[in-house]
Amino acid sequence: MTYMAPRTEQQSLLESTGTLLVLRAPVVPPAPAPGQPGVVSVYLQDYDDVFVAISEQGWVRAFCGHVDLGTGIQTALAQIVADELDVPMSAVQMVLGHTDASPNQGPTIASASIQITAQPLRQAAAQARHILVDLAAGMWNVDAAHLFVQDGRISSAHGHAVDYWTLLAGKQYREYLQDEVKTKAAKDLKIVGHSQPRVDIPAKALGQFVYVHDMRVPGMWHGRVVRPPYVGRDTGAFIGHSLASVDTASVNHICRDIKVIVQGDFVGVVARREEHAIRAARELKVAWKPVAPLEDLQDLEAAIRRQPMNERILQDNRSDHPDLPPARVDIKRTYVWPYQMHASIGPSCAVADYQPGHVRVWSGSQNPHMLRVHLSQLSGLDEAHIEIIRLQAAGCYGRNCADDVCADALLLSQHAGVPVRVQLSREQEHGWEPKGAAQLMDVQGSIDAQDNLRHYQFSTHYPSNDGPLLALLLTGKEPALPRSLQMGDRTAVPPYGYPSQKIVCNDMATIVRASWLRGVSALPNSFAHDCFIDELAFEAQADPLAFRVKNLAADKRAQQLLLAVGERAHWQPGRPGSRGTPDANGWLHGRGVSYARYIHSKFPGFGAAWSAWIADISVNARTGEIRLNHIVVGQDTGQMVNPAGVRHQLHGNVIQALSRALYEQVSFDANGTVQAEWGAYKIIDFTAIAPIDVVLMDRQDEQPMGAGESASVPCASAVANALFDACGLRFYQAPFTPQTVREALQLASIDGAMPAQAGT
């Protein structure tokens, strides 16, 4: 595709006639809370941020610093702008995450784009409408309150009519975004709250969509990187200092103009033709020094407990409840969550064009403005000279290699003196992406003689950080020292009404390269919370759904959601599943219920959408195979900008989370990550996916909540609770693979050949 310089376009827009712009002076986003992801950019461009631009040519552009990771915010944000402006959706073009065009609004994380970042856009669009209506009112000498707008056309009861584009012809209006702008009431919205087709799908379905992988620029060469043998490790004195030698002449037979770039442990090749770069990376003779082996991670619980950690008490109100009645049942449990991959179907890719004084990087990054800071550190260039143009890439829902490959491309372009496209191999993506962190949760809780919740102690251990840019570590520009982020506290406080609670988060440095993955620490934390409440319900001889509803008395929306999901699933109170007794065909059957509200950002954080699951499964008592029969998933998202988009997100969450709960786990040997291809790392396939029944609560008068992650959070506990209902056995470590289930059934003498006594 032909590239047109966005910097020039943006500045031309600011200077253009026939336009109305709603602006804001550029600001540095607030610094992230201590221990949170994100870096503070001190760079402020010398021109204003534009939120909404309207042209006499009949188009509207709206600018947002967040990006679309497949969640559909490109469509939803356009709906918000179109509705406030009273223009057709087709008139609105969204510009997302382009560092020289979009405002710096921080990283695209935690389901916050609609919940938070959309608000300035909505205000800017509303402000623009007020300005245009006031212009028409002044032209006609009438009260603006008596004018009507439809599809960008302003009219009055007296027959006056003019469209936005005519009002702007030859004029130039510049207004700064006001703190308080009157936006439309929910009852007056005509586009928001109504399902709209996603604007990106037609081009994707026809193979016409331009992903970052498709980007080409004039004079572009192809690059590949050669990674060290310590696969997926980012901590240790050896990192950046392990390269022994590189024989640059070893690739001369492929093509005479191949360039070999070496800096610290960073090794890359650049060639005019892509197949030459691929071959050169494979045949380049590289020798590495031996490094200390990675510690044994076969026993994840033991490995995590061995790590240094800092205890952070989130909540401790035990002294407020000295006279609790005695415990009738007191249980202690430990839950373990594995390392998992983002498993992006397409390996990460980027294009960089390093020119004296200015660098352009075409990127699939989740966080372009944050990436710009790191690329400045890597290249030695001021941020003002680095432009990141954001294009969509293979989905990640977290920190995969999308940023790392941008740094690779920039470094190779800087040394080779030509634009360079770099695509990682599947082996490199699997091996080096920052994994979704393993997690360990210790829980102790009790009920009294009346089966009321009594006390709850919860301690979570989360070895993770922000996945420092790999090129910075390999080149030695950033030391590979132990570092952690305080991100293990998502949804660490249980939703249920335990009167006495002590909640602890143990912050830990990474063992292997690990960072955030969809649901961050909330999914494992909720796995522990909701499996545990299921055990207490069993001990209380209570229906598990009713027991949850009873103990969510402080959250009426949670109760209503659970009841709605139960009704849709035809929940029958008190009716158990097989509980370890196979049917005549050797199958066990059960259903599990689970609830969570994703609480994100640093503790105490704030809530995204409410979500609840009921999962119906069958288990082969001989093989341990789990069949998913039916999933009912409900969500209270508050106002849904695009109900169809929310429904799509629930489906995506369900499929990805089921894959993680049932199959996904990363293995390690002395060098690091073992799985290097899809045959070794199983993900769910379409044949295994059950019918998914979605319940959307009607809350259009409420504030919008984040919908991108919430529905994934209750998944693992719903499946684990269904496994108990089917097998009579509790499972405390994910994933629930056939081998894991089979071994547990055999240990309990449940083999499908004869009736067995249900276990607990």
C-alpha cells in the first residue's frame, strides 16, 4: 500500500479550512500507580490533540489513543461519535493508536477503552454538534433549542434546513474540549445501544484488510532475528552477554549483499529477498557461551514457593470480628494455575524505516505510546522523532511479541540503512512471548453451625512483570535484573460476604518471561474463589447457585445476573450430577456454576462487567475426556454501545478461556520454553466447542462497563465445579486435561466399568 505521511496530514488538518476541530492541548497521561504497567512519556508534541474533526467534504474523523485488539472498539467508538453528532455511521472514520495523530491516553488494558477512554470522544462529538447547531441558529436568528438534527442536517419547524458540510464550507472553527458538555440522554440515543455490524469485518472476510503483516514500503528489505538458546528467559547476568561468536561469512553463499547485525546478544540478518533472510537466519553460524540452567518448573507450586516475594496486605478486618461463632467446617486449599501462551495465530511482525531525524514503525502493538518510549531508549532518538503507525495484527489480548518485533525491525533498519520488515517464526513467537504468568493461591475459609460464611484468608502469588522489551535486554541497554509488577491483586478480594477476611498479594519477580494475559491475575484468583465457595456450599448441603445468591446480598446486580443465567440454563435446585457413578455407556455428567466481576487496576481497583457461567459437561470415566455439552454465559455490561459486539466478545472469551482451562500449559526444560510449534501446544478446536447461550442484562440506563475480559474470568471455576458434579472429585490445578482427569478417576477407582461410590 502507498504510505502518506501521517504527521503532515495531521498538521495539515489543524491548518485546513472547511473544518471544525474539537481540540485539547497535549497532556502527559497520569503516571501509572506504583507497580503498574506503563511508562511516563515526557514528550509533548508541538501541536494540539484532535478528538473530533468534521470536514466540508462530508466526513468525520475521530481520534483515540487506544487500539482495537479484536474487541470491536473501532465500531463501538464510531457509534458513540455518530450518535452524539447525529450523522450516519458511514460518515465516521476512527483513527486509533497512531502516536502522531491520536492523543496519548495510556495503554490499552483492563477493558477500559469504552469504560474510560470513550468519554472524551463522546464529549467532543457532543460539543461539535452544539457548535454547529448554534451556527445554524445564529444564521436563522432562531433559538437553538428549537432546531432538529438528523443525519448531519439541521432543520427548523419553519422550513429552514442546512447540513453540517455546507455550514463549514470555506470556514475554519477551532474549539477546545470543555470539561462539562451536555451529552445525550440514554433515551435519545439512536445508534448506541443498537447492534451494528463491525466495520472491519467485510474487508477481513474478503481478504482485503491490511494487517501489519501486509504492510510494504518502497525500498523495503526483509529481516530475521536469531534468538539466544536461553529460550524465554529475561532475568540473569548472562542475558546480553552470552554470545561467543558470529561467522558473518557463513551466509555469503546465499547472497552477497546480506547484512548481519550483532549487538550484545542481539543477532539479526537483513536481505533484499525474504527467502534469503529466512535462509540466512537458519544457516548463520553462531556460537553461544553456556548459561546456568533454568530451575526445575515441573512442580509449579514448589517452584513458586521458592521465589523471593514481598507480602502486600490488601485487606485485613479480622480484628473487627473477634466474636464470630465457632466454625462447623474449616477448609484449607491450594490452587495452581499454569504458565500459558497468548498463542497468537500469526507470529508477530513489524516494519521500520529509520531515517536521519525521523523513524516510522508500522506496528501491531497494544500500547503504541508506551512502545515509543522504549524505542527511544533503544535507538537513542528523542520521542519526537519516532512515529508509530498502528495496524491490526493477530489477536493477543495481552503482552505478546508485538512490541519486541518492532524493536527488532528498528534496530535492523538503523544498522542496515534501509526500511526493514521483520516477521518472527512460529518457534520464536512460542518461545519468547512473555507467557501468561503461573499463579498460586492459598485459601482457608469456614462456615458456622448455621452454614453462614464465617472467615476467609486468601494469599495469591504472581511471578510477573511488564515483559521488558527484548532488544533492550539482549543489547544490554537495560539490565536483566529481577523485577515485578503489582498485578496479582486483580479480583483478589472475593465477591462473597465473608465477614472476616485477610487478603494478601505476594508480589514476585518473574521466573521465566511472563506478563499480562486476558483476565490477568483475576482469572486464576476467581478460579480459587469460586471453587472454594462451591466446596462450602457442598458442606452446607446447599444448592450451589442459591448459596452464591444468598452470599451476594451486597450486590443486587450480581444476584439478578446469576438468577437470570440459572433461569436460561433451566437450573434445577438440589439436583446433583453423576458424582462419580458412570452411566451405562461409561460417561459421567455434571454442571457447574460460577460468578465473578472482574476488578481491575491496582487494588482496590474498579469493576468491569459482571459475569456468570453455567457449564454442562460429560466426562468419559475411562479416558478422562471432557465433552462440553452446553454453556450459558451471562453478562451485565451496563450500557452496551454495540450489543452485537458484546455478544461477540462473550463468545470469544468463552472459547479462549475454555482452551486455557482444558488444554493450555507451557512446559520448560533447562534452557527455557519447550513448546515451539502447534503440535506441542494444544489449543481448543472448533469441534470441541459447545453451543454457547448468551444472556445480556438490559442496563442501557447505566454507565458502560468494560466487556473485553470479564466473561473469561468465571470459566475455569465453572468447569472445575462441573467436574466435581460429574466425578465427585475436586480439581485444584488447571488445565483439566484428559490425562489429569483420568489419573484422578483411577485413583478414586472410577473407571466406567462398574458403579463407583461418589467421592468428595
